[in-house]
Amino acid sequence: VDIVNGAIDAGKKSRNKPDDKWQVGDMVRGVVYTAKEFTRKGAVRRGKSYHEFYDNNDKVKVDPFDFAVGATEETGKYLDRNKARFVGATIGCVTTITLGVVVTPLVGILAGLVTGQITQFAVKKTEQVLRKKKYTNASQSGFETDSFFNLPEQTHHCGTRRTKRQRDFSCQ
């Protein structure tokens, strides 16, 4: 469901009408748009300049390594945002299978549902406590992070004027 909704939203964004109703073709447009965004983010992450990413006709130079780096980074961010859901589902499935085989399937299913929900709740609460500690420590150190597991990031401002497309690329 997340993937389909994300593709449709990206398709509307590629038409420059993010608040518009869904249209036929939005999903395919969204997949293509997302692939281009992953490639651009991968190029930025790999330190490519504007001229290394676009050719003379302002077309994107396709590099599978840029796509792989960008897609991996975005997948990590998705997992980071949804870790409680995935951990709860995993623990619930393991409990269901184990108790379903050892005791009875009905007991396994009920125990899996309960343990999955409890685990999801525990992960969310633990993350909230750790985030409070992280932001307290970050404000004391002067660094900010964009993700729970990422290292601190600093933005480099070179002062040169850049187009909207160029602003994400590192200074030359």
C-alpha cells in the first residue's frame, strides 16, 4: 500500500500537480520520477557535480551506481521510519509459527497478535525515549541528525548562485 500510494503521489508531483486527483498513468510516471530522484540523490551522495550528472543537452546521464546508492539510502530511511511496524510484525510471525507448531494454531495466532502489538508499542516507546536523549545531546554538541542512526551532517554553503537543479550538488 505504501509503495502504490507513493508511486501515485510521485506521479502527481511529476505533473506538477501534487494536490490534483489521481489520473491514469500517474503510477508509471511516479515510478520513473522516483527512479530519477533516486539517481539524483545517489549522485549527490557520491559527490558528483552538476556537470558530471547532466550532459550538454541538460539530460540526466544514467549511472546505475547512482541509482543503487540513492535507492539504498531511501530504503534505509523508509525502514528507519517504520522500524516499529517491521519489528512487531517479525516478532508476531515468529511467535505465531512457534506456538502454532508446538501448541495449536489458534493459540499461536492469538499469541502472535498480542506479542507483535506489545513489541511494536515497546519499540515506539524506546525510540521516543532515545530521541529525547539524542536531541538533548545534539543541542549540547551543536550537531543535528536527520535520522536516528545517521551520523551528524553539516551543510556546506559556498555562496555561489545556483539554479534549483544545481543547488543540491557540491561546490566545484
